[in-house]
Amino acid sequence: MNRFGWMKPALVAAAVCAFAAPALADETGVAAIHAQQRESGKRTCFVDHYHYGSSSGKSSKKAALASAIQSWSDFTDFEYGSDWARWSLASSKSVSCSGSGSSWGCDLNARPCRKGR
């Protein structure tokens, strides 16, 4: 074995880990602390735990809503993983936007949900 012979097994192991990780569900494991229930057939949602998102100073209502949804999604992803962070799957949504001209903001909340299980 040459002086760099150790690198080949290490590189193979790193590559296996890098390609295997995306196949796993993206969850932090923290979601298990909240009660969950199946809803609408193919999604699982928190029973009574909500996440919030907000925005302010945006140029339009559309931009303010998109920013608030991104805020909700980013924090949900941080806490529970991307499996839970899809606004389109969330339940019990509440959205409130206000503003005029070029200064809009939104506040929203919803219970995080994920597909299946």
C-alpha cells in the first residue's frame, strides 16, 4: 500500500454516506414530542401544535404572503426537517395580510403536516 492508500477506503465511505443520506426521510426527530394524527387520507399532522410565519415591508401583498410562507417553512424545517415544512400540506391555516402601496406584511400560522405514514 502506498502512502496514500488509506484515502481510497475513506473516499468510498464518504461517497456512500453522501449518496445514502438523501434517500432517508428528512426529519430531525423532534416531531415525536408532539401528538400526531392522520388527516385527509394521506398526511400526518400535529394535533395541536402550530408554527407561525410573518413578513413586513414587502412591495405587494403577493410578495408579503410568499415571504411569510417562507418564514413559516424555514422555521418548521429547522425544527422538524423538510418533511414537515411544506405549506401546501399544512393544516388549520390562518393568514392575515395588511398594507397599502408598497408596504405589505402578513402573519400566518398552521399545523405542520407531512405526507403519509
